[in-house]
Amino acid sequence: MNNTFESWTKEEFLTYLMLYAANIDGHISAKEQKIMGCKVGETVFEKMREQFETDSDYESLQNIIAYKNNYLQSENALADMLAEVKNIFFADKVFSEYERQVALLIEKLLK
């Protein structure tokens, strides 16, 4: 696990979480990338994409678990973050059962 998570901003953590969700099928589509870039800015998106690409799946989960308490201290903060994750799943205008189940797993991971 890379210890750079200690200096992540809220936007950087959100971007990392969205990248994790977008990559759950093994591929991050151009639409998903565009949504993330528009949400947090291209500079933040590229920085976190580079970090995400160097991390293993285990490291990604460890980063999310280790960092979640910094920005998810209320139900509203959690709900807002999960809404952004769901926006990534809706990039193709379909929220499949698989994506629904992954969203539930991410919610449990963040609680």
C-alpha cells in the first residue's frame, strides 16, 4: 500500500473511489473517465488515475478502508459519496444488477 493517501484531498479520495467503482468490470470507459474528469478536474483525475493504476486490488481496498474516516464522518457525507459512485455506474445509462450489488458492497466497505 502506498502511504500517499495521508495527503489526499476529499476530491482525490472521491476520484480514487470512483476509479475503483468504474474499474470493477476490468475496464474504465471513456464516458466514465469524462464524468470523473468533469467532476474533479483533469489534474486531480490524472493524478489519481496514475496512483490507482499502480495499486493492486488489495492495495486499492486498503487505501479506501484506511482513508474513509477522513471524509465520511456523517451519513450525509456517505450518501453524497455513494451518489457519485452510482453516477459512474450510470455512465452507460444502465444500472445493472451486478452494478447494484457492487454498489451495496462499496456502501458496506465505506460504513
